[in-house]
Amino acid sequence: MAEYRVKSYLSCDGQGLIPLVLTGNLPVSHQYAVFPGFCDVHVHLREPGFSYKETIASGTAAAARGGYTAVCPMPNLNPVPDSSEHLALQEALIAQQARIRVYPYGAITRGEKGEALAELAALAPRVAAFSDDGHGVQSDEMMRRAMETAKGLGKLIVAHCEDNRLLHGGYIHDGAYARAHGHAGICSESEWGQIKRDLDLVRETGCGYHVCHISAKESVELIREAKREGLNVSCETGPHYLVLDETDLQEEGRFKMNPPLRSPADREALLEGILDGTIDCIATDHAPHSAPEKARGLKGSAFGIVGLETAFPVLYTKLVLPGILPLQKLLDLLVYNPRRRFGLPLAEDDYSLWDLDAEYTVDPADFLSQGRATPFAGWQVRGKCLATVCGGKLVYQAAP
């Protein structure tokens, strides 16, 4: 294995890049950097219950390869972590398999069915936040009760916003591509309408509230106005929503995710939200599935793509290098903001080493994740993770 010795690196206080001096078998002409460990507050590690899609071992290996030292796995598992007993099963797997720091979510409702609250008080000391990700909480009263309880426990409600009444069997954005190719569309209001409802409930309850994977321009504006009002709200979007839109769709399952890729205007609004601080975090929504589940085209494939191993290279290549997004701003979105919002620690011995000039082709066959479905397959990107350290322990090192 190659050996890298770092004499100085990026400060963990967010003050900017410090010149980096390396020794080892590395190109002298390249630019190198060490970044504090990235933190993804929205991933799917699929265990317990769905180890044929991903395991905690493979998912955290993929995260380490992407420069992440902390992830928060969503609770759409079997069993759902809606009780102390069910959460303990997940915690045991994390203790046995995880390469990096893993902070699980607790469910908002039992079984994520939206019918009765989960054991929120019992879960609170052991989870990052509460979410029914994969499902919108359809009942106004249930969401109100969840927010009131979560506020008393000092925990965020992290909402997958989706109004089931407006889906009508859709599976891609209800836009030009869907109309041109005869696909059933998902309207943007199915997302932003539930955000609007939830913001009204935040006004009533004072609960801390975070919105998952926003994709629509209306969602950005609603959250922008809520922040101006002083509400305790935050949100995230994914790398794919920032660099792709419906004009990039192909008739393949690797372009199917929920929410879907929307219009160019939506993508531009998301970029504006990133730059003006409306959007707090970039989270991958890393959602691995088996190959057969993603081989059924746009209509028949499961929702979800993988993203932990491509997030930084794609964002660095498509946003930082063209001058759209400053590197320090990207680090805020990947490192500091998610930890600050969720109350997660940043250890000085959590970091990753990058060759920022290494150029290569994204090849899913090389992924450490069990999932292979990515819209970025075949892309030429710059920025290669050479090593990741978590808790002072080397958890990933690239082949020399």
C-alpha cells in the first residue's frame, strides 16, 4: 500500500485551506488537500432487513471511500427502529460492522405507517433525530403530535415531504420529458404542499424541523421565507438535484429516484438556495438496491440511487472547478452545517486525504457499495480520495 505523510492540512475550525506538504508516491504537480470528515445526514444502510441491497459493512466502506466519517441511516428497515427493542437490533449491527461513526434515526410513527407515534421518549437519547423517511406523514394531527413530542425531547423532526393524494402513480417529474415519452408524472406540489403544511405546524409547536431532499423551486422559496420569519427550520438537497435535471433523463433505472429530477428551473433554484444559505446541507440519499430491482427502466425500477462514493468528485468537478460554488462553501455543506444542525461532534482525528487533480471515469464496478445504480456512470471527474481516517484509525486507503 502507498504511504502518505501529512505535515499540515485543512483546519477543523473552518478557517480555510492550509498549504499541504506530502511525501510518498504521488505526482508532484498535483494539488492535495486534507478535509475534515464529511457527514451525511441521509443515507440508507439497509440493515436490519434488507442486506441483499446493502450492509452496514459495505455501506460504511463506501462512505469511507467517499471521505465520510459520519452518516445517519434512515429508519425504513425491518424491523423499523420505532422502539427501544427494535433500535437495539440496529445498534448491535452498527457496533459489529461499521467502519465510521453511524448515528441512526428513530422512526416518527410505528412501522412508519403514520397511525401511532413511535416510542419517541425511549429512542431520543440514542438517535440523531426522528424521521419516517420513505413516507410522508399524511395526517396533520399525527405530525402535530410528533412535533410537540420531539420539541419536548430536544430532537428534530426530519421530514420526507410527499402528499400521497397527489402522486397518481407517477414515477418521474411531471414535466416535458414525462409528456414526451408517455410517463406518469409526479407533480412538484406533492413535495412543497406538505412542506407548507409542516411549516404551519412548526409555527404552532416551535419544533426544530429539517426537510429531506428538496427538489422543487417552490420548496426552496418556502424554506427561504420560513428562515426570514425566524422559524427553526433547515433542509438538504442531493448532489444529483444540483447537477442534473429532467433533460438528462434516460430510459434506465439509474435515473429514477424520489423525489425525481425536476426541471432546469428547479435545478437553478436549488443552486441559488445553496449559494444564499437557504439550503443547509448536501446529503446523498444513498439508496442502494439490487441489480434486478434497478433493471426495469424508469417505470418498473425501484426508487433510489447510490451516492456516497461520487458526491465530492461530482460536486467538485461540476460546481467548484467552474467557479459556481466556492470550495469552502462546499465544505460547509458537507462537513460543518450538518453536524451543527444535528448536534454531531467533529473530531480532529476524522479526516480524508484527496488528490484534487486526479482525473478518472466513474465506474460503478469499482464501488464498495453493493448498489451500482448511479446516473454518473461514465462521467469524467476530478478529485480522488486517497485515504480516510476516522477516530485516528485508517478506514480507507486507495490502491497505489
